[in-house]
Amino acid sequence: MNTAVFRLLILLILASPAIHAAAPNVLLIAVDDLNADLGCYGHPLVHSPNVDQLAKRGLRFDKAYCQYPVCNPSRSSFMTGLYPEQTGVLSNAGNFRDKHPKLATLSQHFMKHGYFAARVGKIYHYGVPLQIGTDGEDDKASWNKVVNPIGIDRVELNAVTSLRKGSYGGTLSWRIVDSKDEDHTDGQGALAAIKLLEENHPDKTGKPFFLAVGFYRPHTPYVAPTHHAKHYPLSKINPVLERPGDRDDIPLAALHDRPNQRELTAEQKREIIQAYYASTTLMDACLG
């Protein structure tokens, strides 16, 4: 991803520990560009019942920070256990294998201890949305099997509204469309994950699994079904507007603006926020 601020929610679920008490199954879920606008964090509008249920069952962090304000360094960091300065990856370009060709990643550690390891969607860096459906910047040594889902949010980009024509990932872009969850990349990813869980259940394989599932929404483009957008009528969305002089004490180095974003009307902001929230609820439904 090319956005300046990277927020990642990682959920570790120990599945069916009674089956293999000494070697529990692990499901790791990464959500791209998800912020704390969720019911479990007290947001009054966002509909996120499945994340909320998981938060009640587990441990919710009130102070959690990404490793780096860019996608590739953060993902390389949490998959290797090294700081970005140690991996050598400090931008969306670069690969940690250049500096650490023999390093065992998180999933490789499980593989070395008898686990089956698989990836669905975005765990390592992807250029979103154009690399959806490909391996992206994946680390092939980290998995026994990979699945690269693809849906209408990738194949129908021409119908997406964008602040910059032809640009969808590094700028605000959105679309609400009459569709089913499974029409979208994350819906396809959820179905693929379910299939992998069924095919690689320890009762069938005799070995535990490590499954990493990376959801793409709510990263731009914010493409979501109409039935999720209905949770967010525009009349209930009140965008925060810039106050005159609010930027006067900010250093110039911190005043980088993406083209056209400061010229957005209040109505455009409502539409974009609605699409972001609908994308969040789509992801939540896929998680469920």
C-alpha cells in the first residue's frame, strides 16, 4: 500500500487447543488500514459485531502502535521480529531477504516445528489494488500454500470514484455497489480460508496449522456492498472540518497533502467516510 499512515490489526486465535494441547492451531488475521473506529473501542456508529465479539473473548489493546508509518516496513517487521532498521526495509520498496537471506520468519518457525503454513491475501506487502490477485511482494519461503483472492473491487476499477483519475490505492477512492460479500476480494479470501481450514484440520492431516489471512479492506479503494453502507446514512456522518489557522503551528515538513484532498466538500467527505465504514463492516462480516 502507498498510504502515509499504516494501521494494522492483528488477531491471534488459538483454534481447537484440545485437539493438540502441546501444539495449538494458529489463525493470524491482518486487516489493512483498519483504525480504531470499531464498536469494541466505543465508536457510536461503526457496525463491527464480529470484531467486537472477538475482543470480548480476548485481549483488547488500548495503546498499540505500528512498527513504522509505511506498509512494507511494518509487515516485514512483524513477520521477522526485527525492527525496520534491522530488516533494512524502510519504504514500500525493498525486501528483507536482501539483508537476511536465511532468516526464519514467523510462519517458517512454525513450519520448522511440524506445522502446515498457508497464506490467504495480504500478509507481506502488496501494491493495492493493482497487485490484488497476484503474489504481491510475498516471501515464498514462508508458506506451504498460498491463495491470492480477487474480486470486483479489483476487476471493476473503472467504476470506482477517485480523486485522481487512474489512481486508486495512493489516493482516496470509493464505490458503493449492489453486490454480495463473496463478490469482493475479502469475501473470496474468507471462503478460501474456510476451505483451507477444512482441508487441513489436524484430524485429517495429523499436524497443526498456521493460517495467515490478510484482508484488504478498508484500504482504498473503499469498495463495499450497498447492504453494509445502509448502516451509515449520510445524515448521521459528521466529518471533522478544518478550522481556520489550525495548521499555522505545524512545521512545513509535516504539511504534506495528497492532491485534491483539502478541496473536498463536506458532502464528499460524508460519502468517503460512509464507504470506509462500509468497507470495515464488509471486512467484519468476512471475519465472522
